[in-house]
Amino acid sequence: MQSRAGAAPSCAQGIACKLRKAGEGEPAAIEEHGQLSLSVRDSEAFVDALLDPKPVNDRLRGTVRCYRERTGV
């Protein structure tokens, strides 16, 4: 699905934009997205995912393939 003029960007486009700004060294983007406030439960889930990641499934592979085709990455 392509964005139309005036339409809100998709989640993937919004994240890519924020990362691009942060990568360019924009201080506001780095400050805004440099910290996460998580509950204890979310913190535990995050650490568990880092220490014991689930294998990549076909749905994720398809999503990545679609993203790369649309963005030219």
C-alpha cells in the first residue's frame, strides 16, 4: 500500500523516518527516542526476547521481503 499525499505514513515508514533522523544526528530525534519507559512486566519480556529470541517465521520473512521491495532496501 502506497502513501497518498496528505495521508498518514505507515508505521514502518514512520519508524524508518525517525531512525533516519536519529542517524543524521538530529538532537531532538535522539533525545525523544533515546529512552524507553517500560513496566516491570515489559522490561522482563524485552530482556527475555534479547536473551532467548524466537526463530524467524515465514510471516516475518514475508513482511521483511515486502518492506524491502517497497522501500528499495
